[in-house]
Amino acid sequence: DTGVSQDPRHKITKRGQNVTFRCDPISEHNRLYWYRQTLGQGPEFLTYFQNEAQLEKSRLLSDRFSAERPKGSFSTLEIQRTEQGDSAMYLCASSSTRTSGRLYNEQFFGPGTRLTVL
Amino acid sequence: GENVEQHPSTLSVQEGDSAVIKCTYSDSASNYFPWYKQELGKRPQLIIDIRSNVGEKKDQRIAVTLNKTAKHFSLHITETQPEDSAVYFCAAGPILTGGGNKLTFGTGTQLKVEL
């Protein structure tokens, strides 16, 4: 499967614990995005990278959240001191800035990591 | 920042009928408007998109129209089939320098196509 992959697919944790999610984008995609999706809502933008540089962070991303993309390939999203309000699906997407195919701007989504904070 | 509103939240149609979903956006800087389909338990998948320099785009049974002056855009699905049943999200955002985009999504429309 050459699509976007995320690990783990499900994570159950207790309030106050730290969690880390991983996203592997489509090979050679230089932009990588993180979103959060709660039940009945659309994905909410959290942050995005171009290569290893984090270019923008949403105000939704509190100081408990940190994201990295150290080598411009995979990315990690860490949540410290989790709260019940952090329970959601965390989606990763990637896109290429190089013109390829018909849908130049398409963001390809991963399957998501479902986080449950007890 | 951008704010995207989407209506209706649920839509039920008979197989073969047309379905229309409407979205409005607030930021005049947005110039890219994709539509995503998300089946239960699956990832969102792009079905069609439009840029602000185009008023309408069609791909087989689906089409999108954009009214930049009024800041609204719509998804039209003709000859609906049961496999069209899913949640549809509209989104809006600027095309970033160098490509890619930063998207604000609507709240979704649950489309149900009944036999």
C-alpha cells in the first residue's frame, strides 16, 4: 500500500498520560498536514509541514501538543498530559507541491488514529 | 480565519434522483474548494475540486459550482446510486505559495440513497 499510513490505529489512554502518533506520508510528498476530527464534525486543521519545517500551527493546538517531521519524511504528533477533551480521530494527510496528475492540490488522507482518553 | 458552513446536515434521496449540497465560506482569500467523501470508518477521499478562476466543473455524475461573489459553492450528484451513501465534506482555503493548501472543512452532510 503506497498511501498515507498512520500508527497506531487506535489508542486508549488514561487522563494525564502522554501519547505519540506516527504518520508516514506518500513517498516524496513534501507537505504533511495534521487534522483532528470529532464525531459528526469535519476535520479541523492543526498544523502542517513543508519538508521538515513546521510552517503553521492552529490556535487549536495548545502547548500540550507538539508535532515534528525531523527528516522531512514521517511525522509524529505528541500530546502531553492528555485530557478527555482530546478524544478524537487524528488524521494525517500529505500532498505534493510538484505538479503531477490532474489533482495538483489534492491532500491524501491516512486512516487516522482514534484516541480515547479515559 | 476561514469559516465554512454546510447544508443540509442530512439528505435522503431516492435512487436515481439528484442530490445537492451547499456550502458558504467567509474568507475572500480562499481560492481552492475541494469536496471529500467519507464512508463510515474510512478516510476522507477527494471526489472533485474547483479553483476560484472556474465557475463550474463536472466529472461524470458529479459537478461543483462556485459563485465567488456570493462566496458559496455547491456539489451536485446526478443519478444517485446506493454506493453514493456517505458523509460529504466541503472545504475551502488558500492555495499556498509553492502549492498545497490549508483547508477549513464544513460540518458534513450525511447522504443516504434509498432503493
